[in-house]
Amino acid sequence: MCVDANAAARNAAKQRWMEKDAKYRSESLKFFNREAQAVRGMQRIGTGFSRAISNDYQRARYVQGQAFAALEKGYSAYLGNKENVKALEGGMARTAGRKSMLALLRAQGKLENAVEQEFGAQMDRKFRANVLRMQNAQAKVINQRGVRPEYGAPVLMPPSDRLSGALSIASQVMSIGTASLNPAGDTLFSKIFNL
């Protein structure tokens, strides 16, 4: 029967490996759950970003529609003015209706400028703000997800030491043999080996 002198150390190493493996599996499951939540979070962020862009575009279209309505109202007022109707019919001075036409053109310029601003600089500003908001939300989701767990350094298994175990058993047998002395002072081994 051979006895391993490092059996206790080997069993302790196996225990450390089992604890490490169980911890890794537990952390992996937690990470998987956080990752699934992060995927849903990223989808919600994408939906929110898309809606924000759509709302900004809808707002710009609304401003454009209001500008067209105001412009139509201005043309109706211009053409409904009796002085302008007479000027269009002829027989009046060359500059008749000029003042109201310039007022209409100024109003048209302001409305077109408002629409251009809404579709241009303001929409760009809103888009950049939406991108920053989306990136901040994505960073929060990524931070909440955390990093993937690592398996870690290997647990080193001590080598088996059967030689020391065999020598230990042999020395115990020798000590038992030398302890059992006969009255003549001969040892058990000397009787066995006829020494």
C-alpha cells in the first residue's frame, strides 16, 4: 500500500479549484443577466434617439407649415387690398401698392429665414444634443453591465509524493522492529535476516 505524502495539499488544491470554478460560474451567470439587461437598455436608447430625431423633424415641419400659412395669409391680405387691386388693373401710378408689396416681401423673408433656421442650425443643435444624450445613456448602460469575469490564474496542483510516503511507512516498520527487543538483545530484524 503506497501512501501519498502530499495528499492533504492536493485535496486543498482541488478544493481551491472547485471554489474558484464555482465563483467564476456564478459571476458569469450574473454577467449574462446584466448583459441581457444592457441589450434591452441599448434598444430602448436607440428607440428614444430615433423618437427624438423624429420629434425634432416634426417640429421643423410644423414651423414650416405655420410659415406657409402666414405667407398665404399675407398674400391674401395683399391681394385683397383695394389699392393693390386697382394697381393690378392698371390706370394708377407706377408705385401704387409698392409699400404693401415690400411689407409682404419682408414678411416672406422672415418666414423663410425662420424655416431655414429651424431645418438648419437649430435642427443640427438638437441633433448634437440628442447624440450626446444617447452617448451618455449608452455609457451608463455599459458601466452597469460591467466587465466579463475572468477565470483567473490556475490553481497549481502539488505533485504526488509516494516515495516519501513509502519511506515513512518503512521507517515506522523499522522503529517497530527495533523497539521489540528480545531478552538476548536481538532485534526482530536480526532474527528475520539471521544477522
